[in-house]
Amino acid sequence: MITRYQFGRPLETDAVVKQLPIRPGNTLKILAVQANGQSFSYALDQTAIVYGLGETVRGINKRGWLYQSNCTDDPQHTEGKHSLYAADNFLLISEKQRAFGLFFDYPGKLTFDIGYTDLNRMNISAENADLDLYVIDGSNPEDIVHQFRQLIGRSYIAPKWAFGYGQSRWSYCSEDEVRDVVRQHRVNHIPLDMVYLDIDYMDHYKDFTTNIQKFPNFADFVQEMKRQNIHLVPIIDAGVKQEKGYSVCEEGLQKGYFCKKEDGTPFVGAVWPGKAYFPDFLRPEVRDWFGEKYRFLLDQGVDGFWNDMNEPAIFYSEDGLKAMLTELEKLKGQNLDIEKVNRFKDLVLGLDNNPEDYRSFYQDCHGRHVRHDQVHNLYGSYMTRAAGEAFDRLRPQERILLFSRSSSVGMHRYGGIWTGDNCSWWSHLLLEIQMMPSLSMCGFLYSGADIGGFSGDTTPDLLLRWFAFGIFTPLMRNHSAMNTRNQETYRFPKELSVFKNLIGIRYALLPYLYSEYMKAALQDGMYFKPLAFAYPGDEAAAQVQDQLLLGNELMVAPVYQQNASGRMVYLPEPMKMIRMHSAGELQTKNMEKGFHFIPVALDEIVFFLRPNCVIPLSTGGESVPEVDFSNLLLLANVQTEASYSYYSDDGYEKDYDNPAHYATICTDAKGNLSVNGSLPLHVKFW
């Protein structure tokens, strides 16, 4: 059951799709309310676990830290940070006697003190007392998530080819450079479906342009790549370059589509191209206009995009730079002691993503003229909404790959996310593992991290361990920054065969991974979930922060520590351990419930199959079109009987709910197999 409480005069965010009756805020009983809805408090049970918040730092259990929903361009994702790129205001409180969910529908800065000030108290505070609060009661945590997902609407569904492996780097600067990346994968038989284009494919970093010197025949090049089963996925940034003669800039100015300062003049901030304007994506007509611009690339055969810099990231504002230079001038010629040196640093380092800049321009939100900081967390989401709505108009029967850096609840209906500019740190591999179930709760199913780390220099062992987890995430992309160590797999000749085999395992697993993704999206379920969701009452399972359930059948327990030869794993019940070295090579071992040290070499992956469960595998392939989703190898752990609901479609069209896409695979302990449903399948045991 979901109850909606309203405080003040909330701004409309479009995060929810169900209209529920409004109850006055003063009738809320489960939380203590102060200042008419500006802050909320709840006494946590000693054993309470707090889940949720989507993309944030720290563990699956959010208890013990101060978090803020305040979309922030900050690549240093350390434990001490309070905000990352997203604002996902959903919490699930699980106690021995009850569980309930909270969704704060609020577009501004929201602070979650979850046992930070007082370990046994949760305090949530908003900058303004204008919000809708949804309280969700359910029979268990998974039921609460299911209700929440129904409240906010169906998750975005990517094309099937987008579940292949993608290679990216800032930047591949020419057609020949991309050709070489593809050639290296194909001649070494490393599976690949996507190559991502960062900002250097553009003409001087201008959205919806291509650099004709570096990519002289872009449309032909797109088709050349498609003939090799490669999809090019270009980046689109939020800021529009300030330049005379640039049609996107001139149209936006003429139509008044850019965000404005209080005096009505366009706000000017700097990003990659220097000075830029920022479209007011909260206005439907601006979304229509900006979304239409994607046609430039769609018409050249592009069928995938990633939206970036949309918190929005601002290197400096025009006004902020002037003020900073004025203050620096005052320091000229002075003896810079420690206080003045710190003042100098604060002035310079405070230029980018300055809160004062976000308070200096305005947007129109459903007819209300509001200061940007009050709706800040919607900006990236509405940019991606603009693209998603445009794709529905321009390519109504086709799935387009779309994911974003910045997000908030509601954007999950239009695209996925990647978890931003991480680092080549072992701690960031663990952080990705811990983010995944929280993102599933909030509807962001198509998600993943930059495998190997974006900034810094990766190492072969870190990259191998990251792949061993990344093969399970819906978005599987190797991405790194300019001036870092090249981390394409073929750059590591000694480990090349291992990388090839690990990526090959991804393609063997695709029938199961794609099926689980589609069922989670279509049935408002979770792709990844914490162990405690499936094992209520198991105190050891409730404490596990580094193992995940994938669907209802698999448990993954990645190795994420440097120089580790394996790891401790907790099995909440007897399971079958699967050890894979390649798509065609695996060993199994029955394991008892309890704690086990599991050796895991760098050249293998290990996962666990729950009792009375089966999963379908393929024989693999070097691209998704080569994977056979109809002739399946069944991996089984059956003591009595098992059934699996299998989903598969053509991966391009949108007839998601067609019953013809389903089949039920049944077997018993004697190995008797049957397949029911209209989906044509041939199944045999591994």
C-alpha cells in the first residue's frame, strides 16, 4: 500500500506515473515531522538496515553516513563524499518487525542523515518545505520495491545488441583510430558490439556536429561499422557552444530556449567548448527542440547515445570568472602567507560547479519560474527525457541505446546510466558492486561502471577482476581517460587470451542475462538484489555487503582486493559453484551452506547456482547477432524439480509484452526436460 503525503506547494517532477489521493502532511504518523515538512525523523531499531539511494558512496546498507541528493560533477568518489552524479530519493527501512519504503519527490537538495549524527536515528531535511512524500508498506522488502517501481513506471529497455561488450576511450579521434580498435578486436577474436565516441568526434565540441577532417564520411563510416556488427555510440553534452553561425546556438537564442539569469539575459557558463548556453529542458517545447537535434545523427545510421556533463557541469560561469579575477587582482604584489595562499586556492578551485552559479539562473517548471538550484536534480534527467521522447517520435518502432551520467528517479523510464568518472582503484570496483542493487531498486536496470576505471592507470589484475564482475552488469563498457594508460584488452598481450575468454563468457551468459533484464523491466522487479531480500531472518546474509543475487537463480561474489587468490563467500543455503574459464569450459561443485574460502584465479570467474534452479546459456559469439538464443545449454542444480521462465525477442522492436516471447523450461532430478510456450527453443543439458 502506498500513501501520498503533501507538504507545502511541491514542484511537479513527473517522477511518478500513478496519481494517488493526497493526504495532508500533518496526518503522517510513521515519521516525526518538523517545520511543516522541511525535516523528518525516525528512530532506527538497533538491527535496522537502510537500503536505497541509488548511486551513492559506501555500502549496500546506507546506515552510518550523511548523504545528499545534489547531482555533482565530482570524479573523486571517496568515502567522505556526500553526493555523486545522481539524486535517487528512495529509502527502504528493513527492521525485524516491519519494513517500509520512503520516496521523497523533491527536485532540490535533500540531506539524509542516516545514523551519522546519532547512530540510531535517521533525519531527512529539505531546503524548502515543499514536497510529496510517498510511504510504502509491504509484506517484505522485495514487495516494497515492486510497489515503488509500479509507482514510478516501467524501466527503460535497451536494444539487445547493447548487452554486448563496448570499447571506449576519451578519445578515439579519427575514423582510422576506430577502425584499428575494431580490427584489433576482430583479428584477436575478442567479442565486441560497440565503440563509443567521446567529444573529439565533434566539430570543436559542438553538439550535433561531426569533425569532417577526422570523420570525413560519417554516415558511410557508420554503415561500414555496422557491416562488422559494430554500433558507434557518440556522446552528447548538455552545454551548447556560444558561437555565431552555429545553428543550434542561434536557434536556441532566437527562440529563448536557454536558461536565463534574473535580468532575463542568457546564463553563460563554460564547458568543453568554452562559453556555452544551457537549454531549459524542463520546458516541453525546449525538449522537443533539443530532442529533434538527435535526428542529425540518427539519419546517419547512429542508434545509440550517451548524455554527459548534464548535472550540469560548469567549469566556470562568465560572471563567476569576472568576480574571481577581480579578487585575484587584490592579491597581486602581496606577500602570500598561508591565509592568502588558501584564499588564492579557494578562488581558483571554487570556480567549477560553484553553488552560487546554480543560484544565479532560472528555469520554468510547469509554468512556475524557479531558481535552478531548486530543481537542480532534474536537469540531467530532463535532458535524457528530451532524447527519449524524441526517439519515440523519430523512431517509434526501434529501440535506441541511451544512457546518462546525471539522473534522478523518473529518468529511468527514458534511459540507463553509467556511474560516472570513476578511478582505477580497487575500492571503486567494490563501490560498483555495492551500487548495483540500489540502482535496481530505483529502476535503473541498464547500468554499469567504466570497467577498469576512467581516470588513473589501471593494472592487468584490476582490469581482469573488474571484467569478472562487469560481465554480469547490463552495461558492459571498458572506458578510460585521455593521458591514462591505454586499457583496451589487446594492450595486454600476456593476458590477451584471458580477456578474450572472460568476455566470451559474457556472450555465453547472454540468454540468461537478457532474459533476467527483460523480466525485471517488464515485471517491475530487480536485476540485482541484496542477499537479505531472498533470505529473510538470516542474520549472516543481512550483513553481506559484497555478494549479490542476479535474478532468482544466481549469486555472484566478485574478488575485489589486490593480490587476492580468492575470497570468503557466505552461502545462505547449499548451492552449486560454477567455475568458468571460457564460454565452453566450466566445472561445477556442490557446496554446503556456510562460510567458505573460494580460490579464484585471474583467468576464471566463479558464481553460484541456487538449488532447484536452472539457467540457459549459449555457445557464445563475437557479437550479439552471432549468439544463438534459441539453441540453449541448460546449467542445472536440481534436487527435485525446477522451472525457468525464459524471455527472448528480436531485440529491436517494442512488442515487449507479446506472450510469444516467453517459454517455460522444466526439468526434474532425473533429467526429464520439457519446454512450454510458443517461443521456439531447443534445449539440452550442458
